[in-house]
Amino acid sequence: MAENGNELLALLFRTYADAAILSSPETAHVVVDGQSLVSANAIPGVSVAGRREDGVIVAEIVVAPGVEVRNPIHTCVGIMQPEGDQHLRMVVRLGEGARARLVSHCLFPNARRVRHEMEARLDLAAGAELDYSEGHVHGPYGGVTVIPRSVVRVGPAARFRSDFHLIQGRAGEVALEARVEVAEGGVAEITARIAGSGSDHISLRDELVLAGRDARGLIKTRVALSDAARAEVLGITRGQAAGARGHMDCMELVRDHAVARAEPVVDVSHPLAKVTHEAAVGTVDQKQLDTLMAHGLSPEAAVDVIVTGLLR
Amino acid sequence: MTELLQIDGLSFTVAGRAILDSVDLALEAGEIHVLLGANGTGKTTLANLVMGCSGYQPTAGTIRFRGRPIDGLPIHERARLGITLTWQEPARFEGLKVRDYLTLGEDPGDPAAWLERVGLAADAYLDRAVDKTLSGGERKRIELASALALRPRLAILDEPGAGIDLLSIDEIVGLIRDLRRPDAAVLLITHQQELAQVADRASYLCGGRILATGKPERIAEAYRRRPCKVCDGEVCRG
């Protein structure tokens, strides 16, 4: 394992108490430091392959049909140096009826001029279930550009749940795009939770296509901004089949000179589909503040409680 | 008994309209004092002024707590002196667990015990969020639990029984009695006769003024017999 890879893992272990499980031979994992594939581990029923292809690290994780993966599959990617680029392509496939949890750790603790691009393709066959969590740890400098783009196909009666969270350190420049297509009877829940401060700029584009009969989906976005941070959140849900049900729930909390914009797009092309949305952009709710202060919390502590809760 | 809260000549005007007009009110330690009055007569405004809520600065008059003027103090400093307020419609907090909400104050004790005291099973509620998934009645009970946890010297309860089923009124009465201690008082705002009966004294607020203070039965009777459904006729001359 490369020296930087060790640093990356050491940070991971310090950050997440349960990350030690990554060392277990019973845990499937991929570790990528910068443009180097540090480590990969497959387990019965889960194949893990990594390679370098035209300057891009490609990681492929395949869960065989019917396999229920006991330990979460981990991916750990990051750059420990202040400067560097990382280009990743991740392909995840779950066979029919397979079930797994995939935890992705993205670590850029010292970033001053770092660029991380990731293209992900996730395919869930019929009846498969994937719980995907992507957590970012950024440093205090705001010098990181994060561009994750993912395309997800949720098969018939399959379930997909994702949770992207970037709440440690300065977000930097974030351009997140996700397109999730849900087949008949499938369910998709996409959540993004991001905190921005300083001059951070956050752009989110989530598109949910409820293509199959009785497909269901939720886009949930929580963004908390302070200082001069900016955010644009675009949520699109398309109801294209009978019984399709979708909802978008976007909340952006702004303080100081921060600026936020939320745009929910409801696109229904079948008379028996239904898509709803709620969006709120504003400062900290005064009644919430008063309530917490009536418990003796200072205004600053009260704001912390509200923001932390929103991003939890 | 010792005077805990002293309000003298308190007025509050919004856009030229007097919401409170020279209100005088005193609460003694160990007392449960109920504030009666029709909707829109200024009861909640008075509660917000005593707590020091945002946007509530008296136009005239003084509020003293344990002999000390508190008009200029922000809400959290009043809270640290021992004042708290439970809202008629309590705020909800996404991601804030009941367990954490009940331990916000200093030396909060066991949150499970406070939940059980308000009739909620600790196992079922401690890890739930204080958010919109709670019913109105559940949220009110949690608000009362948080008041118990704070052990305030002055608990202002704004319609604590609203949204809670009638069968539970006896429980609420018990909770209000718990909040009254020899060195602590309760200012109760309610429209519910059953709750008002727990008070030692009552004041009748109408048109932004305290018209009478005395035994709860007498004040409640005067309130019931008022000639006008909104006030006692003195304000609208109905």
C-alpha cells in the first residue's frame, strides 16, 4: 500500500469509528488515493475490480444475483496533498434480488487546489436493494472542486436509497448531478445534505424519472449556507407512468450574505401519475430560535442546533 | 409569599394599535396564576413580552423578575434567570432528537423520566425527531416535558391543554402542579375551565387591559357572564 494510501486510511479511521471494518477480509472495498489504486478486496458474491484506463481509475463492483452482502461495501477515495486531480469511474451492478450497502468516503482534508471528478453508473436489477451513502470530508481552505455525476437505473421492484453528505470542512466548488430512472414498482430516494461557507459554490441537479408503473421516488435536499456562499438546487421529477408517485422536498437555510436558489421542476406526462414538491429558502426560523433560547441557549448555540439538525 | 414577577404599566403597540394597555400584574412564588380572556385580548402577547421573544419590546412599563428589571434582557438571559415559555403551537425541529431537546438546559436530569411524566413511553420517543412527524398532542406533551426538565422559577404555559385529549386533562393539571414549587410560579394561559381550576388566582384580560384579579371561580364566572362574546362589553361597549 502506498504511503499516501496509508495516510488516507489513517484519516478515514480517525474520522469514522466504524471504518476499521474496511481492514476485514470479509469486507469488500476499493481504496483510491489520487490517481493510484491502493487496494481492492473482493468477497464471495461480490467481485471488485480496479484498473487504470486513459488516466481514469475505473472501479467495478458487482454483487451476484440473490446475494445479501452482510458488511457494507466500502470505497475510500481522496487526495491527501494540497494539490492534485482525481478522475474516477465507478460501476456498480446488483444482480436480481441482491442486497447491499455501499459506503463511499471521499477525503480531501488538505485541499487547496484539488479537483475530484467521478462518473458513477449504478444498475439495480429486478428486486435488488442498494443503500448508498457518500460522505465527504473537506479541509478548511475551500480549495476543492467536486464534480460527481451519477446515472442510476432502478429495475422493477428494486429499491435505491442514496445519501450524499458534505458537512465537514469547506465545501469548495461542488457540481453534483444525479439522474435516477425507476422502473415498474421500483423505489428511489435521493438525499443531499451540504453545508457551505466562505465563498463556496454549490450546484445540485437531481433528476428522477419515474418511468414504470407504480414507480415511486423522493428527492430531498438540505443546504445550509453562511458567509458569502451560494447554492443553486435544481430538482426535476418526471412522472411518466400510471401510479407513479414522486415528491421533492428542498430546504435551504441562508445566513450572512449567502444566496440560495431552489428550482423544483414537476414534469408529468401520464394522467395517472402524481408529483408534488415543497421548497423553502430562508434564514433561520425565528420561532425555532426563540424556543431554543428560551431553554437558555445563546443565539449562536441555537443556530448551531438548528443547522446541525437540518443537515443530520 | 415572595413576589416573583412584577409587571407595571406594561403597554405594547403595533402599527398604532394598542395590544396591551398599561397592564399591571404580580405573581408570587408558589403561585399558579391563570390568565383568562377571549381570543385576541393580548394573553399570548403578554407571555411573549415576559419571555422577551423577538419582536416583543414593551412600548411602556416595566417587567421585574425577582426584583430585577428584565426588559432589556434577551430571551436566553431571561431563561438563565429561570423563566421559560411553552408555546401554544411549539416549533418543530428537523433532525433534533427528543432526547437532545430535553437536555438543552443546564442539569436537565433524565429525559426518559420527563417523557414518562408526560405520558409518553421513553423507548418510543427519545430517538424520534422533534419534527412534523409528531402529532400536535405529542409535540405539546414534549414541550411540557421540556418545561419540567428546565425546572424554571417561572413557567409560562400558553394553552398547554390545547390539542390534548380531554381524558388527559387530569394529567396536565398534575404537570402544572409539578411546576409550582415554593420558589417557583406558573403563569397559565388557557380557555379550558378544567385547567383554570388548578390556579390559585386568576386575572381577566380584555382589550389589552387586566380588568380584574381574584379567585379563579369568581373571575371565570365574570368572564362567562360577559355581555359581549369577545370582551366584557367595556371595550366594545356591546
